[in-house]
Amino acid sequence: MRNSTLSLLTCFLSLVCQAASAQVDYLDEIKPIFTEKCISCHGALKQEGGLRLDTARAIIQGGDSGEIVIAKVPDESELLARVEAEEDYLRMPPEGEGEALSAEQITALKKWIHEGMPAPEDEQGQASPESHWAYQPILRPDIPEADTDANSHPIDQFLAAKRSEVGVKTVAPADAFTLLRRVSLDLTGLPPTPEQQQQFQQSFSPEAYESVVNQLLESKHFGERWGRHWMDVWRYSDWDGYKNQLRGSQRHLWHWRDWIIESLNADKGYDQMITEMIAGDELYPEQPEILRATGFLARNYHVSNRNIWLDSTVEHTAKAFLGLTIACARCHDHKYDPVSQTSYYSMRAIFEPINVRTDRIAGQPDRSKNGIPRIYDKDLEAETFLFIRGDERQPDESTSIIPDVFNSFEIPFDVTSVSLPATASVPALIETVEQEDMARADTKLEKARERLEQFEHIEPTPATAESPRIEPSVPEFPQKLDDDHLEASYAARAADWERRSLKARYDAEKARIDDESSEAFKSLASLAAQIERRSDAAQARLKTFLAWRKLQKSEKEEKQEAKDKLVSELNKAREEERQKISDLAKTDAKFTPVGEHYPETSTGRRTALAKWITHPDNPLTARVAVNHVWLRHFGSPLVESPSDFGLRAPLPVHAELLDWLASELIESGWSMKHLHRLIVTSDAYQLASTDDQDVLAENAAIDPENACFWKANIRRLEAEIIRDSMLFVSGQLDESLGGPEIAHGEGEEVFRRSVYFQHAYEKQMLMMTIFDAANPAECYQRSTSIIPQQALALSNSSLTQSASKHLAIKLQTQELDRDEFINAVFESVLCRPCSEEEREACRGFLERQASLLRDQDAQSDDSVSESTEKEKADVDVALRARQSLVHVLLNHNDFVSVR
């Protein structure tokens, strides 16, 4: 025992000594310190004191004042003295530029210096903006001459050349069933039907595959599938609030969602989509189908703080389209990229004038029920000031920041003010709006007259400004007519004057648009104001009568408190009526516009920004878009950080392939369908996800991350596609397109596609959140988790139970025997035939499940004795057993994965 204890102690002390003597890892322990704390002032962008600290070589070299560190002599190191200094004016990093180094970091630095500052000889420093790969022009590279077939796909030639360098070989192509399911889910988000599987299997060939790809790209479901992907990137979020409150985003933002889906289905150019989202109101002010696109900006609305709204707009415009993270420049110059704090506010200045409004849509005058939320420039003179240290309470009002882009790439940014048509500044003048308003007024008047004619025959009142004078209110209403007759009389007069007032205001509004200073406008405006007062007086008389009638109808036994309230209401109505009658005699009547008035011009800043972003010479836009599409087809991107192409993003392994695809995108007219077709018709996309274990082991030893795409990555399906597939295979999916968002709590009762359900902060379907749905605040790349709740959701959800039952019944009607049923279920749910081993396992399951169900039924109901009843029970048991098998396969890993 004593010897054993001594041995353990000796071993422990040995390990401690080894740990103490282990050499510091420069790349893992030291370089990150300098990257985090130092290179914002001593890197490629800036070298204060002539000092760079982005490589060990530069650290040893020192700066203008000489060396700052002596190898193996930590105590004489100026570098350590500065990072350990307690005085703020001496300590590095300086106050406001970052937190001081921790004790552990300082210890690691001391040890590294003591060890002689070892570092890789080929260590590369931070790239300068001038040389950074992502900031270079997109030049179409030559397709490499790889060891492939003469007719090999360009994508495969690029990948083959890289695989040859690395020393890996591809696995075999995927089989027909796997490939068809993969491409169907990737392009439409729905699995293939058994009929489609059989047809494809029988004609499996490159030509047949290309035909399938073209059919999928033309499917109406393509826009739904890829609309959800881009909604992730563009931060789609339905209105966020409680009951009628509006906290974030906008009501009816689903119009933007429908625009996204429709645009993708129509293969609208990606550059055009960007342009419409950023500046659709400036370029297409009279086209509501395009104005929907500005929901991209309206979505950023934040009710409590406009700065939050504008900060999100700047940050996510840069991330979504340019792959640049610039939010930190709100407080200080960007630490890693060439974006100064002033540049950040210059970009904010582009958006400074914007605000949100909701335009009417045909057939719905109530914009709270429906309307198009859109952006417009409200405050054309709004100034932008730099916030000192990003503190909105400390604006530097000494200088107004001019609108500009943060890095021109020698691309013009020319701002020209935009004159808007009259219908954009006064939406009420849209012809359909006026027609609808007048039609409603006519209908109201007609109904009021029809009701009055039940009591007396009246001649139609001439549509002029003249009318019998409305007498001042009297203590009681005349009794020569009954109450219903009086109400009809007052209602008809009120409707008549309301219609006249609306017509007069429209006439005056049109004259104002033509010439606001003209005598015609002044005359019409004066007349319209007088008619409006008469209309107000007529409405007030009706209101007074209704209050009086309500009091008259009150029951005798009603409490005095309630009667007093009714008397108070009547007195208020009478006072309002007296005021309106009195106003008729006044001469200072003022014209009330027929609708909201908005600025007649827009700054043009966002149009200039859209042109700059989509300019063919912009080196970022096409690269970023290609990377997003590649990521979602292959499961891993070409550039590891989809929202950050800045200086921290290393040159990607497949940089030439990225540029070739970006060139293709631009030269195709920014056609997304062209890009999809290129990717999914490549051999790389069609590879299997598995192969001979020796091949897999050899490749994995060289390229464990599959960076050379030598096999297909197995991917877990997104939450939306899991749910949609479940409904689709069971025949329950409602495939109708578009429309208002559906309440997130109705996901198990309403069988529309998941993209149409409410998606906002705290307003997401539970099944979506369990399976890692997009965060509405930001989701440039979805993460995938594996948690117990996912298995429980698939197993216990009423959606799964319903799908299992419907598919079992659907197949039962085909009168399939046991083995035929098993095959049919595999083809429906997993989109492939079952193996003989799986078939045998399913046979056993069906037998055991049927036996178990019979035992349960026998225990719960001993009254079943007649042979016919037993026969019915057996049929029911068989169906329920089959339903259980469907349920098992809906919980199969292959159902929620794409291979």
C-alpha cells in the first residue's frame, strides 16, 4: 500500500514538473493576445510609434524607439513593463482601447520571452487592405487543367486540382434515390414522391438528372425553400409586440416575405433584389409590388430607440450584402478592418432620413388590418453626428457627417436627389384609392337614403355646397316623427354631407398638386373647408340624437349611476354639436388634406448605395452571395465566416473557385437559378456521403474536415423542412402560396408550409425552436444541436401522430399486403427502398405491435365476443400497427437528415 501511494505521488509530481516545463504554444497562447489587445493600433491598419505586433518577427524588431523586448530577459522588457503598468497613461492597451491583460496572459508572455520567443518561421502578418484577397477585383480565373474527363464540370476541375495537391480522392457517386431526395430537398424543401423516385430510378442518367434539376428550379416551391434561406440572412421578422403594441419590425411584413418568394421564383437578378430592398421607394415609387421589398429596412424598426433601429440597419446591410462586420466602428475605429468611426457614421447618414409608413392596398382602407409597410425619406434635412465613444448621449455636434460609403473600392458613390410623383407624396391621389373612398361614401349615402325612404319619399339632394341650414340644438328633439324616422333623417343628411366633403377635398387636393399658389386651389380649398364644417355639424347632430335616444331607451329601474352617465354623454354630445354649429359662421375655415402628405422628394442616398453595392466591380457582393448558396448546398461554406470577409478572414482554400462562381453570377445577369444549376449539376454535389471504410479512413487522415469536398456532408434538415416533409409525405400539406403570417401557436392545426408562420422574437413555433430555427435577430449560418427534446418532439407531437395516421390510412386504401406496405412506407418517408434486413425487422415489428395492441384491447374491453366484431377489431389492430411503423420511420434519423 505504501509503495503504491509513493508511486502515485511520484507520478503526480512528474506530471506537474512536465506541465511546468512545457513550452508555451505561440500560436495558441501568445499570438491571440496580440491579436485581441494590440493590433488595432500596431497592425496592418495602423502602426503607432512605427511598431507592429502581428508577428513575432515584428515584435523582436521593435518600433521607432527601438526594441521593446529582449529574448530570454523578461525583466528588461519594455513590452511587459507597459502591459503591467498600473498608471493609466502608461498601461497598454490604453484606456478606452480594451481591457488590461489578465494575470494568466502576462504569465504566458513572460514565459514565452524567457524561452527565447519561439515562433513559426513562416508566420504571416495581418494582411493590409490593399492586399487582402476579398478586397481584390473579381477576375474570372482560368479553369485548371485537372486530371478529369474532357467534359468535366468546371466546379469539379477546380476541386480536382485542389484534391490532387492534398492527395485525396473522391468517393463514389450517390445512388439515384439518395441523389433525388437530396436535390429535391435542397431546391424545394420537399421530398420526392414514390412515383418520382421510380421514374428517376428507371431513367437514371445525366440527362435525366438535369431534367429533374430544371423541373425543381421551375417549381413554385423553389422560392419558398430559398426564400427561407435568404430570410435568415436578411433577418426576416414579423411584427413584434403584445396585442396591439408595436415594439419591433412592422405589421403586415409578410408582404416582403411574399416579394422574396415571388422574386426568387421569377429568377429576378440578385442585384435587382438588393436594389429594390434598399431603394425601391426611390426608384419605383408607384409600384406597390416593388415597394414591398423595402421591408428589408422597415424590419429594423425599434419603437423605443431610433438609434437601435439605425444601428441595426447599418450593421446588417453591411453583413448581409458585403460580408463585413462594422458595428464596432460605432464606438471607435474598427480594430481589424479599414473602417474608421467617421466612416461608420457616414454610412449611417445614408439612412438618417428614413422612416416607416404603411400604404393602403386595393380593397382594404383599414391599414391596421392590411397594408404595405415600406420605407421613405421623411426628414430630408436630418443631420448625422458622431457619437463620442458610441454614446448616443454625447453627439459631437461640431461636425455634421456627410453620407458616404466606408470603402469605395474606386466605385462611384454619386447621390442625386429624387423627385417623387404626386401619388407617392399624397397616396390618397392614387386613382384606385380615390375610387374606393368615393364608392364607400356613395354606398353609405345610398343605404342611408334607402332607409329614410322607408318613412317618406324624398328627392335626392343636389350635390352642391348649398343645403338647408342645420339648426342649433334644442333641449328636446321634435316628437312629430318617431325615433327611427328621426335617426334615418339625421343619418341621411350626415352621409350626404360626408360624401360632399370628401369630393370637395379631393378636388382641392388635385388643384393643390397642380399649383398650390393658384386662385383655383385657394377657392376650392375654401369651399372644401366650408363643406367639411357642414359635414362635421351634420355628424354632430346625428351623434347628439343617438346619445339622446340612448337616454330615452334606458329602463326605469336602471341604477341612477348609469342614468347619470348617459346624461353626461348627452350633454357632451350637445356641447360638441353647439360648437360645430357655431363654427359654421366663422370665416377662418382651413382646408384639411384628404390624406397624409409625405415629402415630394427623396434624398437619393439609398439609390446611390444600392448602385455601389451591386456594381460589377464591387469585390464583395457576388462573393458573399455565392458563399451563402454554396454553404446551404454543401453544408459548409467556401469562406468559413459568411458574414465576415474582412481582414480576419484567411484566403479560402478554394479562392479561385469562389471567384469563378462569382464571375458566373455577375455575367449571368445575377441569376440565382443559374448559380444553383451550376452547383447541383457538378459531380461534387452528386457524391455519396459514405464509401468503403478504407477510402474514408485514408481521406479523413489527410482532410478530416472534408475541405476538398471529396464526399457529401450529412446534414440535419432545418426545422421548417422536417415539419413540411412530415405533412407532405402524409398528404396533408396545404401547398397554397403567400398571404398573412399564421399565428405561431397554430403550427399543429394549420398545415401550411412553415415559412408562412409567424417568425419573431418570442413568437416562433415551438417545433421550430427545438430544431434550431433561425434567430430573428441574426442568423447568417444556422447551428445544429442534438438535444433530447428533439426526439421527444418527433415522438410525441400531435403533428407526427396525425401524419402517421394519415399516411397509414392512405396506403391502406391501396390494399397492399404486408411487404408491399413496408416498401411503400420506406419509399414515402425515407425516399428509398428498404433493405432485406430492414424488411425482416419491420415484419417482426408489425407482428409484435399487433399482438401488443390486441392484448391492450382485450384488457380494456372484454365485451367483444361476436366473430364479426373480432374481425373488425383485427382489421383495426392491423391498421394501428401499420400506423406505428410509419411513426417509427418518421422518427428515423434518415428522415431528418439529408445524405
